[in-house]
Amino acid sequence: MQSENNKIVCNAFTVDFEDWFQGVELPIESWGMYEERLEKSTNVLLNVFKENNVRATFFVLGYNAKRYPHLLRKIIEEGHRIGSHGDKHEYVYKMTPDEFRVDLQCSLDSIFNACKVKPESYRAPFFSITRRSFWALECLSEFGIRYDSSIVPVNYYRYGIPDCPPDIHAPLTGSCSSDGLKEFPISTIKLFGRRFPLSGGTYFRIMPYRMVRDGIRHLNAQGKPIVFYVHPWELDPEQPRIALPSRVRLPHYAKLNSTLPKLKKLLRDFKFAPMEEVIEHATN
């Protein structure tokens, strides 16, 4: 999409590298009970990227780095970037700072051991950097993380900082910024005086594609890139159905059949690159 200055805006494409059972609040001790489908769904996604000449940032769980080192190497070979998604997909605001440091270090070690990459980017599981866990941004800087995309500028029961700046910015933690860390919040659009997530996950699946497209065009016309996200399991409508609380079940399984056709349209309509590159281009 071209901006008012007739420049094509490049948006950030990101992938939360999770299997279907890892984001539905099941204890990690139970994960071994469920069918693993991550490799199959990731290969579907990689093929779509290749067909459309798109590169992305994959936020990888340390748990999955240990199980799929060959898949991480394939992701890198195809031109994508690797970031951290923590180790075991736990809420940041339910950890202490020391527990968070251990979780982050475990994820970084597992990723490096799998593919010899030291991530510079991070996304919290469940977007769980909120006011309760804002201290985590300083911890990220301690570990050499330069780019974060963990904050959603809305009010939601599981996440959100409603007054967070909606565009790429250097977050303030306490009295100073986090040593050059740059935040790329999940993209939102303002409707009826409120902000709504625009660019990924359940929102992408349930919203009419035209609404998503027009929202991205609106932001791009102002010269603002968006950050889009998807999970590989969202391209897997045949995944098992299990009993879950309705607040989890409904958004998880909603319109899974719609993801792939919508995604193909999205990649044709807009330009995308890894998040790290988009942030650097936007802030330099």
C-alpha cells in the first residue's frame, strides 16, 4: 500500500511458532497427550510465503526449538528471522522477574542450540506484558533483546495496555527508556472511540477480509506499517477438537477454514518483511 508520499509501506509479518494445544492454557505437563501437528502446518505456511516471496519473523518457544531443530533450520534457510516466544508459553505477569529471566534464558539457549541464532526480538506468550509486568521490558534489554512486540493497546481480560502508544516507539520503563529497546505494538484501528485489534489471530479470522484490508490501507496511507501475526495451527482446520472453556474454545476454533484463503489475499495486497527490518526502516 502506498502512503501519502507515494512510497510503498512495508509491513511486518510475524508468526507465533506454537502447536495447536500450546496456546489454550493447558498445563505443559499434559502437552505430551496431544497429537503434534506443528511441522505439517508450518510447512503449509512456509509454502504460502515462498509462493508470495514473503519473509517473516518466527517467535519460537524454547520447548519447540528442542523438538524441531530441523524445522528452525529450514525456516532460516528460507530467509526468515527467529525471535523468542519464551520457553513454555507462560503468562509473564504470573512470573516474578527472576522466573522471567530464567524462562527467557532457557528459550534463548534452546533456540541457539537448535539453529545457532541468537534472537534479537521477543513476543510474550498471550501478549502478557501489561502494566503488571512492564518490568519485563527492562529484563529483555538485559538479555540483548532489541525489538519487542508483546503489547496490545486495548483493554482485554487476558492482556492489554489501553494507553500504550499504538505505533513503533521506545517504551519508557520507570524514569528512562529500556536501553534502545523498540516496541511494535499489535496494530489496532479506532472505531466508535475505541481501539480494536486489526492484524492477526482470531480477529483476522472472524472479521470480513475487506474490513482488515481497509484498516491496513488506512494506516499505510499515513505512512504507518502494521505488524501482522498468525499461528501455524490457524492454517490447520482439521486439528483435534477438545473440551475447553468457552472463552478459550470459541476464539481458538472460530473460522479456521477462512485463514488460508484470507492469508493468500493479504500477501497479494500488501508488502511484508521480518519485523526487525520493518522497525529499523521505520525508525532510521
